[in-house]
Amino acid sequence: MKKTPTTVAELIPDPENRRAHNARNLDMVAGALRHVGAARSIVIDEGNVVLAGNGVTAAAAAAGITRVRIIDAKGDELIAVRRSGLSADEKRALAMYDNRAAELAEWNPDQLRADLDAGLQLEPWFSAEELETLTNSFAVDGAATPILVNGEKSPFQQMTFVLHDDQAESIKAAIDKAKAAGGGASTGPNENSNGNALTFACAEFLRG
């Protein structure tokens, strides 16, 4: 176990963080810290790597917060942070910041793809369709196959396409249109609505 840190600078960001914190998200977190102060705890491991709360840790410096207090816990009790002296408006602001800032963070598709390539299971956090949407990638020729609802792989396969943003939007629009026409419904063993909708659109094109 490393020395117990006393400053935020001593904490180590998670190198495999599955969440991506964009500028708007970090700006809101920093604004919350400046407006109502810190209220939610973060989680670190014995090596001082941040497991939960990377966004708050990153925004702390911008808000002028440099100190950290470590509470050792074993996981069989909740750690409640008590804040006293907040006005009614500040309490409402704290709750709003907490929920809205969380919505503005995003999933890190590169790390999720790396997890899939490494054979890591991402259920129960994501369904196969959710992963397909988040990673926007399809692997082929022995590369990692998708995590499917029934746990099987063969005879399913994924396909990889390199698309410009404009092309990706066209694909998404075609899939949505195919779903609206009923093309996303399961027509056999495949329960993935995106795959079914894309197949439906391609079949319509082949029929002319």
C-alpha cells in the first residue's frame, strides 16, 4: 500500500477509465465545487488510483481544491458525507449539479473496444445492442466477436467499417428508417435490432 495521500495531486487517474469527461462536463463539476463545495466522495484503491470519481478529481484543481482526506472502508458500510450550513438554494443546486454533471459525462468507446478485444465481459452493465451503439464497431476474421445476449458467438459475426462522420450519420438514419418500417424486428436467431435493420435495408437495395 502506498503512502496515504493528503493532496489531490497525489491521486492517480484511472488509466482504463470507461467514462470520458468532456469540457462541458468538467466545467460543470468545477462550477459545482466552486458554488457549493465538495460533497460526494471518490473511491481510490491501495495504490491511490481513482476507481470512481475521476471527473471530480480532474475538476478539483480548477475549483481550487487541493487537499484530500482518505477514509478507509471495507465495503460493508456506506460512507456519508455530511454538509452543514447550506441554504435551501445551495442544497437544491448541489442536488442538481450532482445529477446533471453525471449526465454530461460519456462512455469511453476506445476503452470499451479494448475491453472487448481483451475478452472482458461487459454484462450486466451493457446489452449487446448497447455495446454495438456505444462502440460503433464490428470486428471480423478472428477478431473479438460481440458479447451476445445468449452468450454464444458462432454463427454470428461482426463486421468493421471505417466511416466518415457524415457517412455514419447516413447509416444511422437508414437503420432508423428500416426499424420504422419493421426491419428491426427479430426474424430468426438474431435478436439484435440494429443488425436486423441493416440487413433489411441491404435486402431492399438488392431487390432494387
